[in-house]
Amino acid sequence: MMRLIYIAIVLFTSACSVAQPSNWILYNAETKPSLVFEEKSDELALFFSSNFEKLTGYAPQLKQNKSNKELPSIVFKRDKNLTFLAFRIQQKANSLIFFSNSDEGWRRAIVYFFIYELKKYPLEQISTEKLQNIKLPSGFVKTVPPPTFDYRAPYFKETYVNGFKDFHFVDGIENAWGIWGHNIPKAIKVTKEMLATVKGEINEDQLCFSSSELEKELIRFIKANKIENPEQNKFMIMPQDNNMVCICEQCKRLGNTNSDASPAVFTLVNKLAKTFPEFKFFSTAYISTRNPPKFKLEKNTGVMLSTMDYPKGIVLANSPVRNRVLSDIQKWKRITNDIYLWEYAIHFDNYFSSYPTVLITQQNLQWYANNGITGVFLHGTEEMFAAFSPLKAFVYSQLLQDPFLDVYDLMNTYLKEMYPTTANVILEYYMECEDKAFKSNRPLDFYGGWNQDKRKYLDEESLWRFVMKLEEQSMKASKEEQMMLSPIFTALYYQQLELSRINGINEFGYLEASGKSNLWKVKDEVLDILVKWKKHVKLNEVKHLNESLLSVADYERNWRKLVIGQPYENELAGKKIKVYSDLDEKYSDPSVLTDGALGFYDYFNNWMIFSGEQLAIGFDNENKKDGNYELSISFLHQPRHRIHLPQKIIVEINGKEFKFDVDKSKENKSLARHEETIKLNVPSNADVKVKLIKQKAFKRLSIAVDEVKWNKIN
């Protein structure tokens, strides 16, 4: 029996040794390959040679035919059996052959070779270390099909610089679309005849898509654009970003209802598609065009399916909305072959959030591809700063070609080239966040506050530990790498500031006891973080915090004025507030009113949003002596988000009411934080009740309430 086992081991070992291929040397100090193109292609030769030189220091020279059989050659051959953008890389004899049926396929093969076989990202390499040798397994062969999605648009700032789009075979907006999004009014001059009829009246905020004037003007624009921008072959015919629908007589005859504009919109889409068969025309499945029309669309049309209504930060295939999403896709597949996706890739209320949803998005892209989605627009931000934006732009550009690639491997390749000294530290922490987010079933919306991040993936202790390690490691990095790290520190320091702000007097909060009763002071380490953050913000010229354009300047001003310049003193700090009203479901924790976590201009952090008729709260005056007291309550005025100041405050002390009008002088501003202070004479152990009365004009809208402070004064 032992002899049989021994023989089996020997045979297995022999088989393994035979199966292992020998290495073929493409490049080293003695071996310098040449370039051979079967067809003249100086541009591709230069592209390969220049990037090879960045990696090795050696630029392969273009030769018409292989002249030295002893030296390896890099050969580019055409294979008509390969589909567009597909390619095959094969080691044969003493050559590495790139097969394709198009120049674009060859270019894609070159990029693939650098990124996936050599694990390098050559166009943005900052490492001065050159490859000393390149070996491949003898007989190496790799065949790669065309990209999974026909339209691939990772919408990040980084995709618009350094030839990123061409290098990674992704689309932008300007290069592909003659009209994009809600931008018909930017393409043409809108006249009264083109405006929608809503509730019997002409409305300037929406278009009439059955208007012959609108059709004529769009045709004129497309003809002119064909000459001026011949590369733009797609046009978006999309209603304005609201729920209004034109119900003029013509639109009603086409099938429009008060909530459905699809009949008129897609009738116009079909007309334009027939007029210009060489172009593609799209609209969106969004708000008033969420449902498809009852007729087939032309072959050169499509729809962009908005995922706005789908839960974010979860794997859809395993979610309760799976069948609903599938149903939406199937409805559109009945009338068109091209269904693009409008997906979201960053946190729009907070550009500084890590928003680690790459692994989740990867799973969703695989599922979408299997169910008929043909193109993807990943909505990041083109001009604004966003945390880990360069990394995400790179990874998503690859996943849109093949959503089954190894995300860890992609990130590792990118980070080691961009941050050679600190790559491992960054990768370990970021992938930890990705793994936590992936394993959690909680949604992670792209609108909302820090608490959802904390519930999903963000841990204060891990973040603080990571920042400390990255700071230590960065001291060993080159000046160039330190500059590259600055955007990462910009996001991380902001995360630390915000987590300390929302934690207030609690653990990891920005406040600590001062030694005097009911008085808290700002921690020195938080002040240090603020100084470091301001330095990096200036270095990276960051102006705004989010999609609403909350400014960095206002944020800094709030820290100086509300935090540093105004010590936190409150007898109610950390104590329970009585609530006599039904609170909104998402804002049902009254501790937010006494936790020292100050609300700034961002309504989604540290504010209690109340949409009911009247907010009534209360507390006990636990002081044993009669005396004068000061009640301070903070409010937010933000009409854009339907938040207004209250009309008045009614304070009830042991059943007796005192009424105070709220100073509404700041209501002419679009954004304001207001603190109302009231002085009262209060008996000992009094029962205090506070009622916040809304303005009549905004009775159905919300108020935002922050710290309720109660202090005895002399």
C-alpha cells in the first residue's frame, strides 16, 4: 500500500514538473526586442515603444521584417476572425505576437499587456524603478473578447486628463454626445411654442415634446453639430429634471397623462431617429419617462435606465428589489435593443466620503450585463474633488470592459505604481472598507449623513489608526509621492473632523471636559487635524464639499465661529430630552439635541428634521435654586431642501406660557444657521416645555433643530 502511495506521489510530482512551462525572455540587459508590424502603423508603434521605454528605459525600434532571429521581436498581425476590439497575445518561436482585426484592438491589447501581464500602469507611473527583465511562460497565449459593454463612461475628473479615455477605451460625454442630460435648452433657444402646458397654463420649467417648433429646431441643431462635431453621434432627448408633464391637446392625443411623458418624448425620439439614421437617439427611464411607451422604438434608439429609485450600496441580485429591477429591464427590452444604465459611483452629499462600493458595483455590473444592459454611465464628478477618485476611475474603466476582473489585483497594480512607498497601507485600509461594505446588507445611499457610513463600513478607530500609519509611511516617500498623497489626506482629515463633530461629547468626539461643570473644550488633536486639513485643501484647490456646492470656506468659518470661538456650555449635555410630538422616522433620536454635535450647513448631519405640525420637547430644571436662565436653540434655513425657520417659540414653565418670535431676518438668504436665545426667570425644579411653531406659509415643510442649550446666568 505504501509503495502505491509512493508511486502516486512520484507520478504526480513528475507530472507537475512536466506541466510547468519554461520561461521565455522578452527583455533583459542582453536581450532587446524589436517591433514588427505587418501593416504600416507609426502611431501604434510609437504608443507601444514610448510606454515600453517608461517601464524599462529601452525603446524598441520599428522594423519592417524581423532581421535577427536570435533576438526576440514584438509582432503585430491582423486576424480577420477576431471581432472588433477583441485580441489575442501569443508567444510563438522567438516572437510575442499581438493579433487583432483593428488598430483599436491592437491598442487595447497593448494596454492589457502592460496592466495585466506586467502589472504596470505606464501612463501615470511615478516610480523611478525600471523593469530589469521581462519573462513570459513559453507558449503563453491570452485571448480577450470585446468589452462587455458597448458604451463605457466612468464620469470622473481623472477621465478627462492625460489621454485617459483613449488609453482605457472609455467614453466621455463631450466626445460622444451632441446633447446630454437635461440640456436641450443649452443646445437650442427655447421659444414659447416649445413650452409645456401644465394645469392649463404655459410652464417655463418643462418642454412640450409634441411641439413642431421644438422638432424643427432640434433638426437644425443636429445638422449643424454634424459638421462642427462629427465625432458626436449620440443625442439625449430628455425632459427637464422635474415631474411636470405637458398635457396640451397634441400631447394628450399621443398618450401623455399628468404623470407620464413617455408617449410624446419617444414619439419625438423616433422621428429624429428616422431623420438621422446615422446617429443614435436616447431618452431616459426617469421620473415622467420611467415607463416605456406602447410602441416600438427605431433601431438607432435606446433608453438610459436611471437607478435613482433603486437602493444603493447593495448587491441587487440578492435584494428584495431584484424582480422589480428585472421587470423594468424587460419592459424596455420589448421596444428597444439598447438599454444603457445611469449608475452612481460617489456620495453626492459628501464628496469626501470614501463611498467604498466598487465590489458591490462589480457584482451589479455582472448582473446587469447578464440581463441585457448594453452600456453604462457611472456618475462620479467631472470637475470636483472626490475621495479616491483617481483609483475608482482606473478600476471602473477596467470593470466596464470586463466586470469579472479581480478588483484587488487592479487596485494593487494601480496603487503600487502611483504610491510605491505607501501602497500597501492604502490598499489594506481601503479594501477593508470595501469588504465591510460588501458584507453588510445595509444600504449606502449617495445622499445622507455620516451615520449611514458608520453603520455600513466606517469605524473611527480603524480610520484613526490608518491615518497614523499613512502619515508615518509617507515620511519615507519621495516628494513626488507625497504630493500624490495630498488628495487622500484631504479626504481623510475631513472624515476625522466630521466624525469628531458628529460624536460631540461622546467617544471620538471633538469635545472633552474642561474641569468646570457643564463646560466642554475642543480637543487639541482635533485642532491639529483642522490645521492639516486646511493645508491640504489649499494645496489641492478644493472649493466645495458636495453637489449642493456647500463651500470649504463656510465649513472652515463654522469651525472657527461655532466650535473654536464659542465654548460648549450646556446643563442638558448628554441628558435625555422629553418629546411630546411624533418625530420623523429618520430623525427619531432626541439625543441629537443635547450631544454637543453641532449642526453646520449640511442638513443631513447633526440636525433633527421635523415635518410634523408642531415640535414639542421638554426637560426638568434640576437646579435647586430659583434664578435667571438662558435657553438657546439653533435652526437651519435652507429653502432648497424645503427647510425654513419656525415662526415662534413658546416656552411653558410649570404651565405658564411665554411667547417669542423668531428673528427671520436671514430668510432672504439661501442658506443660514440661526441661533435663538431666550432669557427666562425660572423657579427651582421647574418643568420646562418648549413648542416650536411653524410659519403658516411653510406649515407642510420642515424645520431643522440642533443643540438645545440651557444654562443658569448671573
